[in-house]
Amino acid sequence: PRKIIIDTDPGQDDAVAILLALASPEEIDVLGITCVAGNVPLDLTSKNARIVCELAGHRDIKVFAGCDRPLGRDLVTAEHVHGKTGLDGPDLPDPTMPLTEGHGVDFIIEQVRAHPAGSVTLCPLGPLTNIATALQKAPDIAEKVQEIVLMGGGYFEGGNITPTAEFNIYVDPHAADIVFKSGIPIVVMPLDVTHKALVTKPRNDAFRALGTPVGVAVAEMTDFFERFDKEKYGSEGAPLHDPCVTAYLINPDLFKGRHINVEIETQSELTMGMTVADWWGVTDRAPNAVFVGDLDADGFFALLTERLARL
Ligand code: BDR
Ligand code: CA
């Protein structure tokens, strides 16, 4: 299995991404989970990550608190999407498992150094603050990371927090800039693809029909999560942004993208955090990321439902 560190700000869709990873030990070995401030402040994201591990029956997973604010800007949160707790919807018990001692950034550095070069994949599902801080603190890890598979950005689809910026990149564009310039192979799941991973009514029913605590909780989370997109875009079903990352690790053939140049806007207030993606190859800037644009949505939901049934 691929060794990964999940860097996250749960978030209902983060929660589903974590559940999918924990349900797939043959393909994915979760070394640990590092939490970051994003959808809600760090105290809540680091609590929510443990709620999710316990829901999955995985009290053994190491969960760390990481950075509590972006590198150079004030924290912007998204309670308008995820609710006050960040995980509104199901009524889940407070976690009893403690946070693992130490800082998430130090865990990332130590794990990448401890494993053979090219064998640890980082999976950021929130603002890139922890990853960028690790790269700043320990530049040597850049050539040792196997790949970064992240959810963030958008191009043809525009933004979801400003007209041009997606939330994760907007919250910490300076961190994103560091990551995209790091030279590490990157796979990006932008809004262009995650807005195709919609939890329609039959897909939500399939989660609930699992009849397990996990199935019901996921149905309730995606029910809650849907409200925002329905009101905002009139779209049917919650977009499962972050699970695209863990699904990609299990079956990359579900996704289609292009290896292109992606730069992050960090100057203009108007377009701050925009992922400027050279989809058509109109510059001579070197490709630095696989920008995913399409997925087999039915295959994605079949995989997700089948895996959630295992928990
Ligand atoms: C991203 O922002 C968060 O609200 C979601 O968890 C996802 O990671 C989508 O823009
Ligand atoms: Ca997230």
C-alpha cells in the first residue's frame, strides 16, 4: 500500500475522504493525520479528525494539530458551508482518543525523512499551511516526497470563495505558492472535477442503505453539506471535493487530467489565490502539476459506497 499523510481541516467532505482511506488498507497506509486551520479553526478541525477516526473504529491513527493560521494572511473560515462545528449534520460523540503529542509539521518532516526517498505521499485536503511550513523548515524533504495529491483550485469552473479562487488555495495562497514551486510531483483535484462528484439523491440513499453507523453518518453529512451548493448554484447534490484525493490513490483510472503549469496568484487582491492553469499550453512555463478535469462519477460512487460498507 501507498504510505500517505492526510493533511486536513474536517469538514464533511474531508471526513468522507478520511473514511475512504481508512477503509482501503490494501491500497493506502495512513501514517498519520495532520490538522490545519481552514473550514473551522484548528481546535475544531483537530477534534473533528478524531471524531472521524473513532467513527471508523480507528483509534490507532495518530492525529496531530498543525498550524493554526495561514502564513501571511488572517484566517478565513467556512462555517457558512460546513456549519458551526465544521462537521454539522450527524450527531457524533466527542472523541475520547487524544491528539498525538508534537506538531503536525514536525511529524510530516520526520516521516518523510524516516522512510526511503519516494515512498511517502502527502494528501492535503485543506489550506496548504502545514505542507509549506514543513518545506520551509526542512527543504531537504522536497526531493524525498513521492507525490502530493491535493484538493484545491479551479480553472474553468472559477472559484467558490471569490469569483476566481477556490477556498483551500485562497485561505493560504502563499503556502500554495511554495508548494507549487517545490518541484515535488503534484496531482491537483480542482473544482472542475470535484463539482462532478455530486451526491445525488440515489447516491445519498445508497450510503444510508448501508445501515451502518458510517453509512448513516455519511448520508447525514452529505445531506447537510448539500444545502450550500443547492442554494448557491442550484446544483443537485453535495460535491465530494476531498474524497477525490483518496479515490485517486485507490484507482487513478477514474480520473483524467493534463500535466501542465499551474501558478498561484499572491499579489492581486482581486484574484488572490487564483490557480492560473496553463491548460492550453499557451506559455513556455514548465509543467509542475497534473491538473485533473474529469472523472467517472458512477465509478467513483461505486468505489466509495463499496469501501464505506467495509467500516
Ligand atoms: C474545499 O474547501 C473546503 O470547504 C472543502 O473541505 C474542500 O477541501 C473545497 O473548496
Ligand atoms: Ca477540506
